Amino acid sequence: MQTTSRSESSNFYFGNYVQRGDTLSEFYICYQSAIEKQRNNAKKLTHYDDFTPKTITDREIEKDAIRLDTRDLFYKVQEEIRAGCMDIILLGMTCLDNVKKIKIQEPGNRTRIFEVELNMETHFIECSCKLFTRVGYLCSHAFFFLGICGIRIIPRQYVSNRWLKNAVERFSTLELGEISDRDATILSRRVQTQDCWFEFQGCLSDASGNADVLEYIKNGLSSMRKHITTTMKKPRTRLNSEKIEELIDSHVVNEITIHNPNKSNNKGSRKRIISGAEKSIGCNNRKMRKCATFQVYAYHDSRTCREKT
């Protein structure tokens, strides 16, 4: 995988579990460990977000932030809402074609003037401090202006996808960027199926390993299944090979054209250093010469004779 802006975080996370020389089985085990840790962290955060934090103001927009945002982000937004309720100096306000603009100053920083613009029809708000552009949530100046204009909830275009408490449920059921409307009377079959699944997960999470509660859930599910089976009376059919192939979108091929690759030569140039013993054996193929000193035939002559004194 190439290191791009999308995969840098994934490469860094999995790099703590895998190494370059791991075999396929070792990589699979390390990959499973990394995924299990991610799931465990997700369950901890979900359990942490189930508790409702305390409010420090009586504004409805703070309660709306509790319902939408995760716990960690809510504490940051809560500080901005609290700062928006403090003493802020309003220097002036103008209104033109449903667009209101104000100039404000903070009590601790009178040298800087902040300009906030709000569209009353679309609830599009923009502040000169650019906090939403930098970190992804509204600033205290924006919350101050929303309170002046009587807007009691956070505009949905400023609710970032990654900060939502129900991010998993929303991305698995509805369109991207859409927040589920619980007041809708007509729901699609897919949304209803996902709602049932998340209700089941919520029941198991609330049980927290209690054997009595788990037995109660099991008995309730068994009774509901029997009721559904007897009511619908749907004949049970067994999947054949054709239906399975259609389900997984894969078919059995008649001719196998993919084979194992040929064994590669990974041992260099197939040459090695010849030892001295092998070299001496190879010398036996030389022609024998007559040593004039001892009058014998050998692999030397009188000039190279070692026994000559």
C-alpha cells in the first residue's frame, strides 16, 4: 500500500503490530490483534458515550450538543457555549437581506474585533476567528450570535461526521452526511433492519454480562422467532450451488488457467569459491614432467622441485 494522505494513519497503526520479515501466518495473527484492539477501543468509547454529562448552562443548544456529539468533543463545545454566555461586548449589528452581521469584542482581548455573519434562512454562520475551519466545531462567538438570534439547536451543516455519537448507525443506514430523523413516520426496510440490529446490540450492551438478563433476552428472542415462524409460514428452502454462486458473485470455472509460479532462482549467480583441496584435485589433469634432479616423472621439474637441497 502506498503512503498517501488516506492511508498514513492506517500504515502507522498497523506498523506497530507487523514487521517486514513476518510470514503470512504471523501477519494474519498480528492483523487480527490490531483489529481486536480497534474493536475494544470502539466498545469502550461507545460505553463511555452512553452516560449523559452534566450541563453548566440552561441553553437548549447545549442539550442538543449532548445528544449529537461524543463525550470528548462535547466538553470542548461546552466550553465554547459557556464562553458565549459570558460577558461579550457587542459593538454593532447590521441586517441586509436576511443576513445579519455583528462586531464583538472579548473582555480579555479588547484589541481584536471579531466579525460574525449569519444567514437567517440557511443558518449559515461564519466567524473571522475561523475556529470551525481549523478544528471542526463552532466558536464561542458563533454560539453567542446564535443565542441572540433565538436559534436553539446547532445548525446541522456544522455537525461534523467524525464527531457524531451515532456515527456507525448513521453511516450504515442512511446517506453520507445525513443525520437520522427519529420523527419520520415512514422508514425504509433497510433502516428498519438496522434499527432492529442496533436495538439488539443495545440490549446486549445493557446486560453487561449478567446471566439472568442474558437468559431473559434469549427467551424473548426465542418466543419472538417462534411467533414470526408460525405467522409468516415461509417454507424453508435449502440453497443450492447456483444460488450460492449468485449470492457471493463468484462462479466455478471449468478450466484452471491460474497456476503456481515457477520456482525462481534466488541464490545469486550460482557460483561459489573453489577451495584449495578442489584446486589440488584439478591439478591432477596436468601433464607430468620429468624432474632432472631425481630422474622421475612428477608435476614439477628440477627448477621447482621442493626436495632439492
